Amino acid sequence: MQFTVETTPAYAEVNGSGRLNMVAAPLLREVVAAVVAEGNHHVVVNMEGTEFMDSSGLGALIGCLKIARQAGGDLRIANVQPQVKMVLELTSMHRVLNPYESVDAAFPHA
Amino acid sequence: MKPFATRLLIVLTVILGVNYLAWRWLDSLNWSAWWIAVPLVLAETYSLIDVGLFGLAMWRIRERKAPPPPADATVDVFITTYDEPLDLVMTTALAAKDIRYPHSTWILDDGARPELADLAARHGLGYLTRSGDWADKPRHAKAGNLNNALMVTQGEFLLILDADQIPQPDILDNTLGYFNQRRVALVQTPQYFSNVPADDPLGSQAPLFYGPIQQGKDGWNAAFFCGSNALLRREALMQLGLAGYVTEVERGVHRALAGARSAIRKARRSPEAADPLVAGLLDEVEAATDAAREKLKAGGSLSEITYDLRTKVEGAVRTLVAGNFAALEADLAEIAAMELGSELGTPEPDQLDGAVERMSQRDWSPLGALGSVQAVLDAVSVERPDEAQPVMPLATISVTEDMATSMRLHSMGWESVYHHEVLAYGLAPEDLKTMLTQRLRWAQGTIQVMLRENPLAQRGLKLGQRLMYFSTMWSYLSGFAAVVYFAAPVIYLTLGILPVSSLSTDFFIRFIPFMVVNQLLFAVVGKGVSTWRGQQYSLALFPTWIKACTTAARNVWLGRPLGFAVTPKARQAEGNSWHLILPQLVAIALLLVALVVGAVRLATGLNEPVGTLVNVAWVIFDLLILSVLVKAVRYKGFTPDERNVDAVHR
């Protein structure tokens, strides 16, 4: 899986394309930890190109959420694909990681 | 033929057992000696239930043959260690490296020993210690060690090995095939010990458990995880962790918001609240927590509720602190205008912003003075701030994480497999003290799980699975029954008090057939393996089992520590260990005294011959049970030439 990062004044956008599975999970955690360490406390993970996610991937997102919150910011997800949406709902995780329609909708006031 | 014979024996055992026990309850109790009659019949009822649960497992004994392994599975081999000698860890690690099926080998060193890190690097092995997240957080022993490693590794399947469990090269080839079934989450193989002499004085081998019992549980899809020599599917563990995470977060946020009102009320009565700044802040916090509670009731998203609450409270703190500074600034300006404090100067706006920012931060915030309110706000969170990792795949509710984890897997609908082939050779304790510590820990962990997540009440488990888990927990209650079994014959022989109304043919025709069929059942399912050692220890270690029950109950209900110790792998210093079995020595003394007194009472006509005969036989049985401990105390450790070890140490 490939990750790219774009920073705007309001938030950092992490783009992940491919499969967010047990192989990619530790990598995602590293990428977001680095982004937050650089001072971008508000992070949007744009999942437009993420066609598949397993429990390890979801676990990594939770780990990233913790990193962002502890820095005083937040992590949000946007543009989720049907399979990812299904995983979120199957695990009731959408209650914690609310999927936003778009990157802009994720931090509307930021 | 074999299953039919087994099942016939099970049916007969249960029928004869119920027949005997019904008579005991309805028609045999000596109520004038109720204080021993009732405990004895309860102990016998306990034992019959134990036998019934055992029979239920034997009903479905399942022998499996592993399908061929998949071609391209990814596997992480985890070797967990805390303080075991380095050469022992490395022996296991290098054997793990030599496992034939492609895999990555990792040493999970909870002791964070630099020498071990060096050794691992030199041999090209992975080496992991706890991440910084674990500082000042509960470590959760082995479960925590594994959870830490799960976050930084990638294999689809995990082989878990204790530091002393030397794996065979074909351990993965012979087990991975089971995972072709998509719902299989666990494959457990036996734990076998290479440093145990043939007569096994410490009862280390568990041929009945790693054999018919696990095979029987397997028949009910309830073979369980025993902590080592097992393979797990990462996806299943992660799902378990996620489900646990959502539950914990929901529970935590609900509980915190429910307690917010009373925390704020309490804070209002505190001396700090006399400050109008703090009082105003409390109003804001109350409004914000009320709003959060409403949103939660309406089913709002937890991430938004927690984020909004925190943002609002932070905003309120900042506004109030800034207000205070504005007043301060005005005062300073006035002072300056009076030309009295010109040297003080007026703070620059930049400086002021910085000061407001700093004073608003958590540690200096006016809320910091109000511990209870701050605690509520901290708990309204999706980060599980009390834990090192938000997602904890392996259960941490017990010191034996394994059983709790597999029970949760089963209740989520996953399947397990028991593969009956020794694929790793471990080291058992070689002295009584270490052995007792280990048994105490297992028993405590099992009772903890029984009290925290009782299988009879867990959602998602099938009836058979509930009973299989319960059966193991039930067997750890044997300490109480043992005390009664030791006391009853002593009471008769010394005082002449019988717990049954009469020892007539009524007793013998019911009791003897039951006993005979029961022992026959053991012999048939044990396939000639000696189960006697196990029977001895299940009664002889009664102080350990009772201590496990009382300490675990105090731990679960009153939050007291267990006094838990890691089982040492190296033999403890030589020394006299008779003091470790003091209660049993007292029991032995009482039984011997009872024999003498019983003989005297018989000779003087105070006791009757039949009662004496039965109780003397009973005392002899009790002494045979307890005699294993004499052997155990005198055991000097394993000397390799006692058996062929070539097969073990390659």
C-alpha cells in the first residue's frame, strides 16, 4: 500500500491507495505518527483509493486516532469505499470512526 | 467399537452415579451429624457433576488429521520471555528459526535485555520489547507482551511459544492446513516436557488433558488456547481486540457522563469553587456534559461527542483564563498610568497570548484543582487513556490470558482445533516450590475467568461450549471437596460419628458399581496412559486450589492483588521444602492417628466392624493420594540419563 501526505493550514491529508491490511497497518501507524510529530494535529485519512480493509487496518486507524487525540487534535476518515464501510459497521466501529463524505466535510470549521 | 464402548461406559457411569447420589440425598443422610453429613453429600455431588462433565467431553472425542498446509501463508513465530536464562531462550529461538515452513521469528523480550537483543541481531532474529506507550500503564504480563508485538508485525498467522518450548521443524507444516477452513482461529498442540522422569513425581505431564480432554472439547468446538504451542489467526485476534475496544469505549463514556453531574456538584462544594473563575468554568462544563449526554442518548457518534466536549471545555478554560488576564492587564495599565509601576511595563499582546495558552493547558488549568471533574473529562474519550494500546487483542482480564481469549473467540463464532501430536518439547518445573507456584497461577487465572466472564452467562457460546469451559473451571473447585474427603473417615474412626445413617447393603450395592464403572471409563479413555498422577494431584493440592479460589475471588470482587509471580524456569535453590506442604502433612498425621484410634475403638467395641473397615479403606486411599507429595518433596530434579532424550535435544 502507498501513502502520500498533503498538508494544508487546517489539516494534513493522508492518502492511502491499495489494501489496508495486516501488512500495511504498521506502516500507516508510522506515517500518521510522523505527520502528527511534525505538528499537524488534525489529520484526515482519505480512503478513496483504499479498496479493502481488514481488522488490522482498522486497528491501526484506532492507534492513529489515539496519536492525534493525545496531541490535542483529531483524526477523521473520508471517502470510504463499500467494503471499508461494511467492516466499520460490522464491528460497530463507525460509532467511533465516523466516515465523512469528503475530506472537506471532515474538518468543516478548521 | 471404541466410541460405542466409551459411550456405554459414560451412560452407565451417569446412571449409576445418579442412582447412588439420589439415595444419598433422599435416604441416607445422618441428620444428627449434619455438620459432616451435609458437607460430605455436597462434596459427592460436586464429584458427580465433575464426572458428568468429563463424560460429556468424552462423548465427542475427536481425532483429526491435518490437511496439507497452504502454499503462501505468512507466519510470525513469537517466543515470549521475561527473565529466563539467555541460552534457554536462544535454544528455542534457533530451533524456531529452523522451522521448515517460511516464517519470521521474533523474540518478545519483556525483560528488555540488551544482551538478548545482541544475540538476536547476531542470529538474524527479530527482537521486540514494549513500545514507549507502555510506560506507566498496566503491563498485563504475557498478554501485554503479545499485544505489543501484534501491533508491529504482519504475519497472517502466529505461532506462540514459551521460552522453553523447543519447536520441531515440522510444527507449521503439520498445523497450518487447518486454517484452510476460514472460520478456524486457533490450533492448539500438546505441551509436553522433556525433563520429566517416567514416574513424573510432580505431575507435570498432563496426558489426560493433552489427549482425551482437549479432544473431547474439540468435538464440541471448544478446544481451548493454553498459552503456548498454539497457532492463532491474526484477523480473529484483531477482531476480538476491536470488539473489545468498542465495548470498552462505549462503557467508559457512558459511565463517565453518568457520573458527571455528581462530580460537578461535589466540585461546587469544594473551597476552590469559591473563586468565580472556577465557578463559571463549572457552569460551562456542566452545560457541555449535559449536551454530550443528550447526544449519546440520541445515538450520536462517539468520536464527535468526545471531541466536541473536549473542544468546548478547552475553549471555556481559555476564555476564562484570557478574561482573567484582561483584568490583570487593565490593572497593570492603571498602575502604569499612576506612574507607580512603570518599571513593570505592560505585557506585549504576543506575550499575553502565550501566557493564556500556557495557563490553559491541562496541567495548569483551573480545572486541575478539581480532580473529580478532570477525571470525568479524561474518561470521556475514545483513546482508552488508562491502557497502553487502545486495541488489546489478547484478553487481559486474567493472569491466564489464554483461556479467556479463546472463550471470546468462540463466542464470536470462531472455531478451534486441537491437534494431537507433540510438536514442541518444553521444560517443566523441577522442584515442588516452582510447581506449586505454577499450579496456583493456572488455578487463579481460571477462577478469575469464571468470576469475570462466566461461560454459562456468555453470549454467543453454544451450550456444549459453555459446559466445556465450565468443566475446566469446575475441576479447580476440588480443594473444598478434598478437605471433606480427608475429614470424614477421620471423624468416624476417632469419634464414631457416621455421616450416613447406616452402612448396610444399601450403600454397597449403589456405591461399588458406580465406582467400578467410573474407574473403567478412566482406563478406557486414558488408553493405558496413567491418569493416577492427575487424580492424586487434583486432591492432594487442596490448599493450593482453595487458596486460588479465595485469592481470585478477593481479586475480582474486592480488587485486591493476586500476589502473582512468574513461574521460574530454572530450578530453585536446594533446600528443605516440607514446609510447603504443611496442611497436607497435618492431614497425613490426622489420618494416621485415626487409624490407631480406630483400632482401639474397634477393640473396645465403641466402633462397629463394617464402619471401621470402610473407613480404614478410605483412609488408606487418602494416604495413597497424599503420598505423591512425599515423592515430590524428595525429588531432586531431573537427570537426563533417566530416559532417552536424543529425540528431544537435537
